[in-house]
Amino acid sequence: MDFIEECIKNLTMSIVCYILLCEIWFKRYYLLNKIIIGLIFTTITSSVFVLLKKYGFIDEPYRTIIVIALITITFSIFLREKIEKLLVSLVTVYALGYILLLLGAFASYLILMPFNISDDGLGNIFRVSFFSLVSIFITLLLSKTKIDFSQIFNKFVNGIFISIGSIVIIFYGLLKEDISIEGQILLFSGFAALGYGIYSSIKRETVISNDLNARDIALKKQAEILAQKEQDILMLQNISEYITSDAHKKDKKLDGMKRAVEKVIMQSSQMDILDDARKILDEIEMSREKDARIRTEKLLDGITLLKTGLIIVDGKIETVQERAVLKNISFCFELNGDVSDFDLIIPQLELANIIGDLTENAFMAIKYQSIDILSKIKLIISNDNGCYELSLLDTGIPFNIETLVKLGTERVTSHREDGGSGCGYETIFELIYEYGASLYIEEYEYGTDIFSKKITIRFDNNEDFIVKSYRADAIKRQNANPNLVITT
């Protein structure tokens, strides 16, 4: 019976910790992935706890430390997650888990106290099972509170969470020893204080983060609106120049007709004449709108783009398509998987902003490519089992090495003479750090691929910056960026 009770307690601890871990780490995973990882996590942790106690004779807090180390290494290898982030999250999760188990034990004791449950084996198993359900219920309630648990990864406070979590785990190990009632009360009070400290710290960081994000978002939106206006004005100017020769004569005639009708309206006071004149004006405007639609269809040559299901993103891709046509650049858009939930990872406006920055850089790079190469860009948006990524390939000239190694550290551009400011990649890196994405740049040697380079932004929570290039040795010689990884 004691063995069964121990198994139930350890399984409860594993479930409680995994519920918290889902809120911190696995929120972006699909339900099926969560279930599979949850089964692996609970099986490994509960089994190791039981085996270490039964056959290893290892006491707390050493068992918990061993389990945390084992899970950290396992997840870092198979899920390719960063060890330091896993360690912070697991220590915090186990600290919260022990506190919630104590709350569950206290609550279940109060609930069952009026009932005369026997102290035999079955009675104890019932108590432990009830305690398990109460603890899981309390954990689920905590997970539904409006707290951003990801704040524990904040570089300014993650050390605090490691320290507090470690103290909780050590206290729990002391509580398992044979100490006096007064000592147990003191330890329980310490648990309560530390638990409140963890909760209030996460709450405070959530509020601070929300305030900062609100300010940043407001400023970025203003900048985006101005930038978008400039881009739209430029696009309209280009389209206007394209269609002017085709519609010039007809527009002149329509203008003349419109002015004549407007003069009639101004000079006449007859209602029937005014009504007829207004009808003619409406017909002129309808004729103009029809001609505009025909010219737009002719401009895009009947091209239809795939739809992501994200209205703002689809609109941005259409704008890129129109600009590519005007610049005589072949544009291709590829969609892999269902990306309609991409805006759960990053807002649509931010995603459209990234697409605009990447394509604008590609247009500039293509301007200086060899004339015997087909000008082409390809945009790819993918969802690989919950990991979203955005890729852009172009045939333009490669990065200037001095610019490449400084990306993410300062505002740099290879096309300053064409009006490039370096704000594009500066914004991209800000979004990468904000949403935990990684930047991968792959350069292809001339003649090995139709494209010269591929730029990928992968939302994988790794924040990597990796360049894979045929000129890796030359890049390494100039590289002083510690965050840049260069491979061949």
C-alpha cells in the first residue's frame, strides 16, 4: 500500500508540474504534441522519483535536482530547446508544484476532516487520491489566471526565480525530514511566503511587460502607418506612370465631358436638367471605375495568389506582387501548411511589416544583379508542426560582409546610396527578440542555384542568428558579433 501511495503522490507531482510547464513552455504546441510530451514527461519523472527512493535511497532535495537535470538534458536534445531556459522553467515549475501540493494537502485535510475515514490501507489510498485531485484542481485554477508565466525568462529576473525556486526545493527536502511540529509550521509559513513572492514577481513583470509592449506597439504602429503611406504613394505613382500612356486619351475625353456637365449643373436651375446631368456624372465615374479595373487586371495579367487566411498579410503580399510586376521582377508565393493561426504567434501588422522590409531589401539587391540573370523573388510561409517560419529568396547581389556581420548590433545597410537606412533589419531584429524567433541567412554560390540567397525567420523560441555561406571563411575573418554563428 505504501508503494501505491508513493506512486500516486509522484504521479500527481508530475501532472501538476506539466500543467504549469504547458503554460510556460508548450503553449504554442498542438494538443496532440502536448499529450505525447505530457505522457513522456509524467512517465519519466514519476518513475525516476519512485526508483530513486526505493532502490537508490536518495532523499530530497537531491531526487528533485536529479529529475530536473535529467528532464533538462532530455528536452534540450530531443526538442532542441535552450538548456538555460529549460532550467529556469523547470526549477520554477517544481517550486510552484511543491507549494501547490502543500496547499492541496491542507485543503483536502480540511475537506475530509468531518468524515471518519479509516486509517487502514484503503483509507490512506482514498486520502491520497483525493489529495491528488484537489492539487490538480488548484493547479488548473492557477493556470487560468491572467498571468504571463513567460516573464520568468526575463534576463533581469530569471536569476531571482532560480534562487527562490531552489530555496523552495531545499525547504521541501527539510520538510520531509523528522522535525518538530513547530519546525514544520515554520517551514510551511516559509513556503507560503515564497509562493506569494513567486506569484507577485510574475504578476509584476507581466504588468511591466504589458505597459512597455503597449508603448512600443503604439510607437511602432505610428511608424508603420507613415512607412506604409510612403510605400503606397510610391506604388500609386508607379502604377499611374504605367497606365498613363494607355488611358491618357480616354481620360482627357472623360475630363472634358465631366467639366462640361459640371458647368451645366452650375448654370442651370431646372430640376430635370440637373437630374440628367447628375446621372451623366455617375455614368462617367462608373466608366472610369470600369476602366481602372480592366487596367489593374491587365497589369497583374490575371495572376491569383494563394491566400493565408490573414487579411492584412494577404493584402501585403498582393502589394508586393504589384510592385514586382511594375519592376519587371518575377514573383512567386509558396504556402506550406495551414498558417491561418500565424497571428497567434505574432500580430498580422508585425508580420506584414517583416514581409515589407524583406521584399524591399530584395528589390534593392536585385537592382544591381547581373543583367543576364532572371530577376526573381520567392516568398514562402510555412507551418511545420506548430513551428511557423517566413522565408524570402532573391536573385540579387549578396550581402556586403561588413554589413552582414553587424546585423542586429547596429543600424547598417548595403544600399545607402539608394535610400536604404538600415531600419528594416533593425526592426526585424527587434521583432525577433520580442517574439523569440531565429534568423537564418543562407547564401548560394553563383551557378549552384537560381537564387543568390535565402533569408528565413523561424519562430522557434531560440533567438539564433545563423549564416550559412560558401564564403564562410571570409565572413569569419571580419566577424566580431558574438551572437552570429557562421557555417558552410
